[in-house]
Amino acid sequence: MKFITRSKYLFYYLWKLNRPLFKKFFNHVKREKKISSLALWIDVLRSVYKNNLGLMDYFHFRFYEKDDNERACWAGTGYKYEYDLLMNPPAYRNVLANKIEFYRTYRPFIIHRYCSLENLLVQPDNAESILENPSGKIILKDSKGQCGWGIELHNAKDFTTQSLSNYMKGKGFNLVEEFIEQHPNLMQLSGSGLNTIRIITQLDSENKVVILGARLRITVNSHVDNMASGNIAAPINIESGKVDGVAVYSDITKLPVTKHPVSGVTIPGFEIPFWKETLQMVEKAALHNTQNRSIGWDIAITQQGPGLLEGNHNWCKILWQLPVNQGMKDVLDRHLSEFLAIKRKNRSNAH
């Protein structure tokens, strides 16, 4: 059964594969490790079946440098997919997968202006507050888009209330947001885009909030912050709110950095503004809707404090593990065992 399931996953990975990037990583490892294409392919496929990895995970996690014991520590794509199905059931995910629903549900934690296309069409005057926001810029999105792909950044002065809705309809956007002006310290670190905090929460058996990790996502000549877009990420110490490690790329051909490649600001030791308030907000948000138990929260830090941007039901296992250079599958295993034990107990009591 496991073989059949992972074979299905393999076909999905091949279908979704970023072939140019896979080829780049594949050839890089061949050169670095002086290994044949056949031997490398065999090892990649072995990891898919044995470790429940995606094809790209093999390279991101540098499995070509690890023995079997080290490999067993990493949570890959297949494992994480199965974990998410249990912790965040598909029937309850729309509140996280759809940004419009997310903003409605988590309204107490949203601090920036936004408006749906549906709302604009009914009440065109609502566009005025968006177009007159202090940054002078707006962001257009598909509310179900992921990873920052397909968004557009525009000068607000280029639109009227009528032309904005017309443009959104023509381009398939259904959400407009003000461009968030981040805290000056984060702006100094990198001004090309919004640098965000990712905090991952897990509800335990008693519905208490456990923080699995915190990461600073840093833009590098990009208006989006995702690692897949060439940006970097660094670990944040949960107690202090300070970055306590180097920043890493997901690109295996690039080395970790201690200073921002453009601004030159030192990254280890960088202190996140409003850290106490950020933790308090995330813990409240995690308890706001307990149907989804394991969430990766994306947070913007402004001069006024923190605000939620997204809640991810399929939070990134690469962003979680790479910045600390450590496989942390055992952390999820513990929560999974606890969760399954409770389910078994509940079924037993029901009979």
C-alpha cells in the first residue's frame, strides 16, 4: 500500500516539477560529488520511496551529503502532506486557503486595508480608502493564490475607483490591498519588499498553543518574500525575538550569508520589533478557530505593531527546517502520535 501511495506521489511530483531548477540542482550535485546520472537518479528515487520525500526535497535537504540515519530526521513533501490532512482537514481549510475568507475570519488580527472585488462592485466608494493609503501603492491578488505568484504591485494614483474594478475583472484579480509600510528597522534590512515573520503553531491534546518555530523571511531584490523567489530566511529565537543564525537560500548553489547581499545589514542578532506583541497575537489567532490545528502564520511588522497576512494550512517544511539546518520530523511525529491516540480513544468511547 505504501509503495502504491508513494508511486502516486512520484507521478504528481513529476507533473509539477520545475524542470529547469531540477536540472540545475541535478547537474550541480553531479559535478560536486562526481556521481553518475544513473546513480544520482537511483538515490533520488530511493529517497522518494524510503523517506516520503519530493524530488526537489532531495536537493533542498542535501540528502546527497547525508547517511540513512540523518535522512530519517527530515520531514519531506509526502510526509507533510499526510500530516496536514489530519491536522488541517480539507473540509475546514478554506478559511486559510482563501485570503478573503481568512481576512473575514481573522479580522481582529488584520491591520492593513483590503477590499474584495465583490465589495468594490457593490460599494465602489470603498476603493477610495485603498487608493488613498499612505504608501501610495496597492497590491492586486487572486485570493486563492499561493507563494506570492501572480500578484501585481501598482501605484495607486494610476487608478480611479471605476478603473480599478475594471482592471481587476480584466486580469482575474478579486482582492486589492494597500501596500504595507513595514517597520523602519525591517525597511533598513531590505527595502525591496515586505520582510515577514513566519511563526508555526500547533495545538496539542489540551488545545494549548505550541510554537514549532519562527523564521524571518528576507527579500533580496524582490517584492515578494518567498524562498522560492530567490530570497533568504533566518531562524528567530522564540524567547528573545532575535535572529540566532545565518540566513539561507533554498538554492543549493548559494552559500548562507551573515549580511544582507544588498543592504549589508548584519542578520544574526537582528531584533524583531514588537516581538512580545507578535507572540501574543499569534497565540490568540491559533485559538480563534481550532478546526485547523497546525498553521504557519505570516506576519507583517509595522510601526503600529504586528498584523496577520496569511495562515497556511500547508506551511513550508523547507522554510521550517533549512534555516536551522536540522531535520525535525520527530517534532511532528510526537504531535501526530498524540493526535492519533486521542482519535482512537474517542472512537473507543463512542462504542
